[in-house]
Amino acid sequence: MPKKFNENLVKAMEATQDAVKICKEAMVDANDDSCRAMYQAILKDCEKHAQMLQSEMELHKVQKKWDT
């Protein structure tokens, strides 16, 4: 049975990847520069969060706590 904290990391990564996709699509559909700038800022944050999540997942694997 997977550990709940690993499941949460996976869920957070999936949500972050969804947010990245949405922001990329929204930047194309945005009707002005301020909207594009907002989506770009959110995208940058999401990419940072994805890196943080990936690092934590790798740490769990090294610590033998990863079973998801």
C-alpha cells in the first residue's frame, strides 16, 4: 500500500502539471498583455513547484520511502 505522503506528492505533481498546461493554453487565448503577464508569472511559479516536488520525490526514493 502506497504511503499517503507519496500519494500526496503525486497528486500535487499532477495538479501542477495540469496548471502548467492550462496557463500555456491561456497565454495563447489571452486578450491583452496584462493577462499574458499574469499567466506567465503563474507558469513560472508552477514550474518552480514542479521542480520542488520532483526533488522531494527523488529524496524519498533515496531514503527508501518511495513505493508509489
